[in-house]
Amino acid sequence: MNNVEYLPRIRNVLKEYGRLSKDAESLPVDADLNQAGMTSHASVNVMLALEGEFDIEFPDAMLKRNVFSSLASIQAALTELKAS
């Protein structure tokens, strides 16, 4: 699967678990998810949902706020994990 195909799936996870005050479908890929309303608690739920959706596990080194700060940063992390 190429990483462009990740975006719709990431958006679905954000829509369901991100508790965003803005529509996940219309967010630009570089939009700050924290500014869009995602709390630290919601980001944990998003991380867990992404692990299930993509059959991966985020290593401790990736459990940082900046990894889950935008669609682009989530996509980059998934691309890195899927490549390894």
C-alpha cells in the first residue's frame, strides 16, 4: 500500500477518536490537530486506533506529541513503520 492511501484511513480514525472541533475530512494535511481540538487523551485513543487500523505498534521513541500533531506527521510515522 502506498502512503497516499493512508490519508483516508487516518482521517476516519481522527473522525472517530480525535474529538476534533473541526471536520477531519476537510482538514489540510499540515493542520495542527491540537488547535483543531484534539486533547492529549484523544491522541492516545487515536494512537491505539491507528495501531489497530494499520496493524502496527508505535515504538516508545515515537510516542511524542509532534508525531500526532498533523495528518502529515501521522502519515510520515506510518510510512516509516510500514517500511521497517
